[in-house]
Amino acid sequence: MSLELIRIRCLRNISEAEISPHPCINLIIGKNGSGKTSLLEGIYLLGRGRSFRSRRLETLIQRGSDSLDVFGIATYREGTCRIGLRKTGKGTEVHINGEKVLKLSKLVKTTAVHVITPNSHELLERGSELRRRFLEWGVFHVEPAYRQAAHRYHRALSQRNAALKKDHTLVSSWNAELVEWGEKLNGFRESYFLALRERFLLEAGVFFDTGDLDLVWKRGWPPGRELPDILKDNQINDIKQGFTRYGPHRADLSVRKGGDTVSQRTSRGEQKLAVICLVLAQTEAILRHSGNRPVLLIDDLNAELDQENRIKMMSRCRNSDYQVFITATGWKLPAEHSADKVFHVEHGVITETGV
Ligand SMILES: Nc1ncnc2c1ncn2[C@@H]1O[C@H](COP(=O)(O)OP(=O)(O)OP(=O)(O)O)[C@@H](O)[C@H]1O
Ligand SMILES: [Mg+2]
């Protein structure tokens, strides 16, 4: 997919904006507080139905307005698609080609929007849930049966956890279902992980000395053991703790360098690079599976990378089949690394300027 038109109304400080982005590299320049991240938020909203910086979408609605709108015309190999999203105090409404979409997953499947922000390193620093969700997002795109397996597994897990707290006699009755869906879930995750790891090491080779760098997946229960045995052997401990301690819900993904997790022994800049490589690997894995061009948003590239890596990133974007939106407060790269279109943002007003 690539967006050929984006229209925004009442999103943060952007009252009205309409832009026709380039299918390849778009640069968005403006001072602090001008509205650059808000524009990226609008694009992300179109692709994912949520924001990458606020949990509560109401905060995106411009002060003094009671709704916001984002509209986009997306081009696919098969043709074009019109996507509209309206957020009011009451909820979110999405239309694709004029038809109301009831499930946001339909929107997310249709579009493939990825984001790299100055807070991206949190993916490695924070708890495992964020990383599980990151991997799951990729699996969801490449494996149609994943959604159901995840739903059934989490249902069985919450029933077993309820039994652990209230009625111990019922605990083992949930084991079979937990194992059936847990193993399916894990199988999908592991095969996606292998593709992601291969791609991650390729991406990382551009930015790092990858000699001792690796991407590691822990499935949530000890290697060499079967899930049914683990559940049986740990039942008494699970009852004491009041929750199921092993299973795919405890899985984790880590970037390791020389055996240590990257968040323990590396600089903030290296952590950021590692996350950028993870996002690029995920973007590529989904692209290879769906054949659908992704949209990549890079917020504040200058804060993310030094000049040498910025140039590498520009070449990486240039050699890819992505539509890219990069924001920056200023831009000083050699002419051969220039963008295809440049937009200037000032007090929420977006204008296209010469490259
Ligand atoms: N709901 C809202 N209504 C109106 N204005 C808002 C709302 N939420 C945030 N703003 C304002 O929107 C402006 C643009 O914010 P944004 O984060 O997009 O700027 P930016 O160009 O990315 O800045 P920076 O370079 O500092 O990252 C800010 O001045 C902010 O105070
Ligand atoms: Mg910003």
C-alpha cells in the first residue's frame, strides 16, 4: 500500500490539512511543537486505528472540537482503497470504500503501517508483554489462524487461573485445552520468529558489527520439556501463587550481544538501532508474506541516529519498497540522500515545499 492522499481534520494542532505524499520518501520538517508527530499520528491512526503515543484517542481530538477525522486514499497492486476514520467522544468509526468496518482488525490487515519513534528503545527496556505483542503483530499478519488460537488459549488460561484461585479441583480440567491451543500458538510464533531472526540479522548487519549479536525467543516454558508435563509438575506451585507460571503467555523476545540482553550492556543509541532493525525486520517479513507495500513512519530521525547511521537509514529506505515518512526539525544530509517530497509544518499548517 502507499498513501496517495491524506486528509486530516482537528487532530491535535492540525485543524485542516491535505497532502499528496510521494510513494517513496517523504520528509516532514518543522520546529518543535509545529505538528510533525501529529501528522504521523494521523497516518498511524488510518493504518492501525490507534495512536503510538496516547492510549486514549480522545486526547488527539483538537481542543474545542468534538471529533477528529482522518481520510486516506491508499493504492494497492489491485487498485485503490478509500479509508476514513472518525473519532468522537463516543467512539471510533472506520469506513473502507464507504462501508462501515466493525472490526479494527480488518483495517489493520488491509494496511501495514510501522513506526519508529524516539521512545522505541522502550521495546527492549520494558516488560516482556510489549515484545510478545510486537512479535504477535507480525504473526497475526502472516498466519490467518493465529487470532483464533490466541483467543482460545487466553480463554483457557483465564479459566485455569480462576480455578487456581477458587476451585483447585477444576485446575487440571483446563490443562488439555491450554496445551492444545498453547502448542498451536507457540508453533505459529516459532515459525514466524525464525523468519524474523533471519531478517533481523541481515538488517543489523547494515548498522552493527553483528559478530555476537542475536535475536532470541523464549517460548515461556523450559527447553526440552513438554507443556503438559510442566503444567502437571507445577500445579501445586501454581495453586500457591494463584496463576499459571508457564506457557506461551510468559514468552519473551530479546536482542542479545555477547550473551547479554542489549538493554543491559549497550548504549541507548545501540538499543535504538537494535529496535530499528527489529522494526525493519518485521516490516520486511510482513511485506514478503503479503506482497503489500508497507508504510514506515520514522519520527525524529535526528534524535534516533547519528549522521553516519542516518545516511545508512536513508539508503536502506531508498532500496526498499516502502512508502516512508520521516520527521525532523532540520535536515542536513548530502544531496544524494534527499527525500522525494518535502513538507513543511508550521503551527499545524502543512505545505509542500521543493526538495
Ligand atoms: N488535543 C490537542 N489540541 C490542540 N493542540 C494539541 C493537542 N494535543 C497536543 N497539541 C499541540 O499540538 C502541537 C504539535 O505537537 P507535535 O507533538 O505534533 O509537535 P512536533 O512538531 O512533533 O514537535 P517536536 O519537534 O517537539 O516533536 C503541540 O504544540 C501540542 O501542544
Ligand atoms: Mg514530535
